[in-house]
Amino acid sequence: MLTRARRLLLPLALAGAATSPLLRAFALFWAHDAFAFVLPMLHLDSLGLGIVAALVLDRGDVRGARLLGASGIAAGVLLLAFEVLGPSRAADAVRPTLVSIVAAAIARAAAEAPQGTLARALGVWPLRALGRVSYGFYVFHLFVLVWLWRLHAPWLPPFASVRAAIALVVTTAIAALSWHAFERPILTAARRALDRRSPG
């Protein structure tokens, strides 16, 4: 039973990755655009492509690794093209999938060579610090993104990359504040309570 479920994992992951942009397009063109950014079911591509990267690495699949690497480069080129062309609903539907492909390719390459340049670059202190506050980042990022995409301020450029950079800074600041004000004190108190209960 487990072997059969494992065989289904790759097709299911690819199906999630393929259907998410279509569902986001439906939400953007015919429903409410906030659904495209908020509903978890419309973001199965990031989960699915993460699974694909993990399976390629686990199986030592050289052909799959090359395909994922080439897909990452192609997705990066398309992301740059979308920036040059300017905002559109079609680009908004596909962009999260492209980002997920790039992220999966980078994660696979870094995991394959843990002492390599890419893995060392991903281990720099700002990214480690971001990892420490990642739960708060996860909780708050959608609220910040939706706020920025709906904000029609004249000082805010229409380019998605600029808004994403602003969202990164704002979300990181909120997540760091949440870590220092709430998460770390709660975790410290929980550890102390567990230490008092443990015998000896």
C-alpha cells in the first residue's frame, strides 16, 4: 500500500503544480482576485514542486535534476519577461508557479551539493535570521501582499518585483516584531515549564 502511494506522489504533485495556475486564473478573471492570493488550494504548485524537487534528489534522478535545472532557468527568464511587459492578470496567475519552479531548482541544487557555493550563499546570516522568524513571515505575508496589491498609491510602482521587495521588507519587519514580542517569550516560558516538570 505504501509503495503504491509513493508511486502516486509524483503524478499528484505534478497535477497540483499544473492546476494551481488555472485555478488562480479562474479566481482572477471570474471571481474575486483576493481568492487568488489567499486560498491555500490555489497554491498547491509550491507544495507540488517542492515534492518534485525532493523526489528528484531522493532518487538520484540525473535526468530529472537536469530538467528541473533547465525549468528553473526558463522560469526565471519568464519572470523577468513579465516584469518588462508590466502587470497583467495572466502574469499574476502564472507568476507563483514560476517562482515555485525557480525555488525548487535552487533548493535541489543546494541540497545536492551542501558544501557548494549555492548552499553556502543560502546559509548567510540574513537568510538564517529569516528562517528564525519564518513562522511569523508565513502568517503575515499574505496580508501584506494583498494590502500592497490593492493599494493604488501614486508612489508605488506597478511592477510586481518592486511590490514584492517592499512586501519582503514589511513582512520581515512584522515577523521580527512578532518573534521578539510574542513567539520567543512564549517558547522560553514553555521550555522553562517543561524543564521544571522533567525529573532530576
